[in-house]
Amino acid sequence: MISVLKTSASNTRSLINALKYLDLKFKLTSDISELKKSTHIILPGVGSYMNLINYIYKNFDYKELVETINDKDKYFLGICVGMQILSDFGFEIEKTKGLGLISGEVKKINTNLKLPHVGWNSVFFKKEDLLLKDISSKTEFYFTHSYEFLTKSSDNVLAESLYDKQITSIVKKNNIYGVQFHPEKSQEAGLKLLKNFSVL
């Protein structure tokens, strides 16, 4: 069973529609006991790092949630800001402590190009992974963000994209994944990635 964490994120409806299209069993929940019974957890995210973290602090037991995500018998996928808050700290609005599940910081993209980075962009795979099965490197996914995840270790970078510079587009540590783009808005490739995640 997939649990989708119930937050204020505006992309939740798009994600639910994608999961329904794939005929995947899921539950939208903010109940930690439901998360513990799940095999897969997805955290959608749109908006600011600080607002999502504050929502989590208000609606979840922080320590219990981190332990549940870290459970080696589960798989976790964070989308967009849901990926970013896996870091130690974010610097959007003000310095904010993240979940600390993948070492690194989230800072504004240092670029001369227009921000936010919105639209389709190629994702270049750095490593092979079952999440990416039957998806070609350089496939385009849909992005919308102004901040990037600067991982402490390159070992946690599964894929990158080019936006005036290399930016991290997929992170991974053990059973925990994060994607900077929106698979639920990325048509066939995004649906394939969500399907791959569901059978990990």
C-alpha cells in the first residue's frame, strides 16, 4: 500500500490522479499509524521549504515520522519541496532545519537565468537504479523551482539537470528517494517513474 502524506501542497491532486491512472492502491493520510503500515510513502510538495516543515511539525510527531521514513522495509519518495526538506537545512525565507535524512543544504540556484526554473528539462542519470528502469537518461521532466539541493556527498546524487549549471534532480540514500521535478506532471516518463517506485 502507498501512503500519500496529506499536506497543503497544491500538487497532491495531480499526484492522486496519476496514481489512479496507474491503478495503484494508495491512501491519502496524515495518520502516522497508517504510514507505519505502508510499504511506500510519497510526500508531495509545492511552496516554500519553511512552510512545509512547519506544517509537518504541526501535524506530525517529527521524530516518529523520521523513524518511519528511515524504516528499511519501506520506500520513500519526496517530490519537489518534498525532496528538499530531506536535507539538513533550507535557506528559503529564513534558515530552517529540515528532516536531516540526506546530508546537505537547499539554497537559491546561483544562476543568471530566469527564476523560477519552470518547464521541461533533461535529466541526466549518474547511476543505474530500479527507480529509473526503462527510462532513458536525458529524458525530459517538468520542473518548477528556484532552490536547489546541494548534497554533502555526491554519492547521494542519482541524477542532474543543466540550468546554467548542474543542479541535482534526483537524490537517493538507501530506501529514500527525492525528485526535484514533478513526475505527476511529466506525462509518460513521470508515470513510468511512479510505477517503478511502486514496485521497489
